[in-house]
Amino acid sequence: MQKSSANRFLSFVSGAFIIWLFMFVLSPMLLNHVESANTLATFIEQNDINSGAIYWTDVEITADAELGARSTVTYLPKGK
């Protein structure tokens, strides 16, 4: 069964509203009430990290973290 154009438009507007609600209402509330989220946000701001980027090649701390993660996986202790 196909939706009418009014139902599709209403679905689109509802989806856009839910995204807006999460970005501008729920996320700021999360930062104010959850200490670990606030700590992460402060860290991102202090280190001038572009958190919207897909891959951070220009931030030294992320290169160190990637090296540590790769080393952990590569040299993982093997049990008998």
C-alpha cells in the first residue's frame, strides 16, 4: 500500500523534528547531567578536535590512541 503525499510529508517532518529534538534539547541535557559526557565534551574542546570529522589525521592525541589500539590488537597475549 502506498502512502499519500501528505503522510510522507508528515513522516519527513516528524523525522526532522526528532533529529532536531535530539541535537538541540536532549544532547545538551545529557552534557549537563552526565559527568562522563561533560568530561568528554571538555576534552574535545580543550584539544580543538573536530568531532564531526570522520577520521582525525591532524590531531596528535588520536594518532597516539590509534597506535595504542593497533598495538593492543597486534600483540595481544595468546593463552594456551
